[in-house]
Amino acid sequence: MENLRETLMLLCDLQEKDIKIETLKNKLEDLPKFAEHKKQQLSTAKKEFDNRKETFVKLNSLKKEKESLLVSKESLISKYTTDLNNVKSNDVYKSCLLEIEKAKADKSVIEDEILQLMEDIDKETVNLKQYEADLKKVESEINGEIKNIEDSSLNMRQEIEKMKTERDSFSKSININILSQYERIRENRNGIGLSLVDGDSCGACNMVIRPQLINQATKCKELVYCDNCSRILFNKKEVV
């Protein structure tokens, strides 16, 4: 076969181009995963902020409930105090006094609970403002990272198209029959259609090659293939 060694050298160069293209394509495929991971981080941060807001709202709601209960206890004290002036028996009088004392005790507990809630609300207000500021910072950073990923994705797509165009142009310099065999093998062997002889082994599958095949792959009189992986074998080391 005419100029087979020269053709195989060109095929080596072509395969290097193919490997670079595939490597870039694999990186491109991973970018959406990175972007999605960043979006999940932002979503988690927002959920945490929403949970804190919900806690803040619940504290304020509970405070209002306690304040409403406090008003009812004060009304009850006022009612029984008024009743004291109208009762005509000692038993009813004592009963009113007991109710007043019980309402006052309940009122004291409620007032303490309201004070504690006010402290909790003040602390949560400070924490919420700080967390909101932190969230805005994180959101800005993550959105920036996502934008960088999107820009990288666009640049990679453009680079891949450029490399493909150069690759297609370069492939025209290779014997069409050999190129066809290379393409067929490459399609079925994870993108590697040509294997260099590495010592006494196939550089692609690492299996030991028969001496006869090594000799043929070195002389380059005809195409030879690995017995194990069926890739085209080529030994760059020329016969002395």
C-alpha cells in the first residue's frame, strides 16, 4: 500500500485531534451538572432563609396570641373585681377572690412568656437581617458562577465546532479507504481506532502482541490489527 507509514502518521495526528474533541465534549457534558449543583445550593440557601422567616412569623403570631390571652385575663380580673362589690354571701365572695388570684397568677405567667417572646423576636430579627444579607451575597456569587459556566459552555461549543472543521479538513489528506476503516473501528472502540505498539503490547488494550504482528506493524506494508481489540496497529519505530 502506497506511503502507508506516512498515511498512518497522518492517522495518528487525526486521532489526537479526535481525542481532543472528545475530551472537550465530555467536559461540555459535565457543565450542566455543575450548573445544576450551583442552582441546588442556591435553592437550599433560599429554603433555609424561608424557614427562618417562618420561625420569625410564628414567634410574632404566638406573641399576639399571648397578648390576646393577657387581655382576656385582665378582663376576667376586672369582672370578678366588680362582682366582689355585688356579692351577698361569703362563699361567693371567697370564690371571686380565688378566681381573681388564679387569673392574676395566669396573667403573671403570660407576661413572662410575652417578655421571653419579645427577646426571641429581637434576636431573630437581628439574625434574619444578617442571614438575608448573607443570602444576597451567596446568590450574587452563585449566579456569577452559573454565568461563568454558561459562558464556558458557549465557548466550548464554539471551540468544538472549530476543531471539527479543522479535523474534517485535515482528514481529506488521508487515504479514503484507510480513513473509512479507522472511522468504523473508532465508532465501536470508544473513539480510539488506531493503537501504537508499546514494546510488545497494544497501546490501547495492553494485550501482548504476536511478534509477527509487531513486525508487520513496523514495516507498514499493509494494515494490521490487534488480535484482541481489532484496532489498527502502528509502530512508529521504523525498521533499521
